[in-house]
Amino acid sequence: MPEITAAALPVIETTAEPIDGLRLVHRADDVGISRFPVEHLALFYALLSEDAQLWPWGMPQLVEKLARVALLKNDPRLTELRRRLARI
């Protein structure tokens, strides 16, 4: 996953439209997130709109799963995603 994330990040753009391509992301398991929390956070941060109402179903729960990862506790990207959630 680190290699895929590094390759994908330079070409990912955030959109102001609802993201339909992440339909199954809510099925991400705790093992995947705990194994690659930095990569998940980087991808979600790059993909998710400023308007959390446009986020795919289940994303708030995934952001909260990331918030429970000690490694990410002080990551500004996580803080920003949680700030976006607080506005809805």
C-alpha cells in the first residue's frame, strides 16, 4: 500500500462533487486501517471534499477509526478531516 499511495497521491484531485467511486470504502476493516493508517489518511485527505456532506456513506466512521490510531493523533490532516465533519 505505501507504494500505491505514493504513486496515486500526485494525480489525485479533490472534487466538489459527491464521490461515488468509494462506495465500498465503508467496508474497510480495522486490520487494513491499523496496518496502513498513514496511507489511508493521506488518500482520504486527498480525495474528500471540503464539504463533508458530499463524502461517501461510512466515511465519518472511518475518520473516527483513524482518530483512534495513536500514530495519527497529532496529524494535521486528521484534525482537518475531523473539523470538516464537525461542520455538518
